[in-house]
Amino acid sequence: MRHSKTNSLLKNMNEKLDKIFNFLNANRKYNFELQNRFYLSTISAYTKPKDKLISLLYSTANTQSQPKIDKLAIFYKKIIEDEKCLTSMKAFIEKISPKSQNNFESLYNGMKKQDGWGKKTAALFTKNIFHLHNGEYSDKLKIWDDVPTKILEKDNFYLPVDAVIIAIFNKLNSKTNWNFENINKTLKKVYNGQQIEVWDDLWFWGFISQNGSGNNRIFEWNENKYWILNETDKNPKMITEIKTKTEEFLKIIQ
């Protein structure tokens, strides 16, 4: 009986994950516009690769709720004082993870070992690097010439899991103690690297559909959350449109 109940829960969750993925895939344009504005504000003021990269590193690390300032300072000094490592993806990976392949998994593994960085922030930086070089954003935003434009099947790409995404998975299945590792493991059973990148849009829809924090989150359209994101489109028509889409998303995860 217990085995049957567990199978039923897994089947129900897999069905919801499939519906969520289809929703995310069909509504990519909304988070794309937000990401594009973030990259433009972070990088477009610079022309040299090293300046673009440094700006991206600072912006990504500052997404942490409690940045470890002293440790990050050590990392910045190490990177900035060695300008050669800023000139290409291969050189950067060699600096943070010597003798590793020139791929996204190596970039992630190297970054998560750096002072002041963790799994989520390392995954977020890796995702940002992929975005800037996958051909969907302006060529002016590119930093390096040797970044893969696609996530190969043999590569390993990680979803930047934070409290927002964990709350959604808890909503889907409260029986599991969700964290960075088991959420990525669960998704990778079904979705490849290119599809994991689609799952990154989950943060946007999750952030604007949650009210409160910790275990006391209420799932509902939260317009104030939408307004505090600097990069969101504040046009009233767009807000109404995204509210409607958010309500569609909420129906899926109920």
C-alpha cells in the first residue's frame, strides 16, 4: 500500500513538472526581456572583455542575500590581479579549476569552489555566461570568443536553485526535503542541459507568485514583487498580461 502511494505521488509530481515545463517553454519571452535588461545594464557600458566579466561577477555575487564580503574580496583580488585569466573562457577555467575541460560543468565546478561563492551563485554565473553567448542576445554583450553556443549532451548544466524554487518544489511534494542537489537530480532524470536552461525561468514566475518567506509563503500574484525588480516592464498592459500568466502558472502548481 505504501509503495503504491509513493508511486502515485511521483506520478502526480512528474505530470505537474511536465505541465510547468510546457508553460515555461511557451512563455520564454517574458523572462527573456527581464534578463536582457539585466545584461544590458550590467555589461553594455564596457567594451573590454575583462571589464565586462568583472562587472558580471560583481552583479552575480551581489544577488546573494548575505554576500560574504571578506571572502569575495579575496576572490576578486585573485582574479583581477591576473588579467590573463580574464581573456577567454579557457583561461578563466584554468585559473579556477586547472586542467579541466572548456565546458559549462567545469565553469560551474570551478566557481563553486571560489571564496564567497556557493552552488546557487556558481550555477547562476554559469547560466549568465551561457546566455551571453548563445546567440539570443546582442553580440555586443559577448565577453569571450570560445564559449559554446549550445549545452552539449555530455556537458552538465545546473539550475540555480534558491529559496523561491525550493518553495515551489515543496508545494509540489512536501514529503521531500528539497535542496539544490535533489532538485537538479530530479530534473536531470528527464530534462537535458538545454532544457534545464529553460527551467531557469521558473525563478521569475515563482518570485512574483509568492508572498511571505520561509515556510509561511502564500502562493498568489504579488504585484509588489514585480515592481521591486528593476528590470521588469512597468507598462500597465504588460503588468496585466503577466498577472494573467502568473495566475495560469499558479493553477498548474496547485
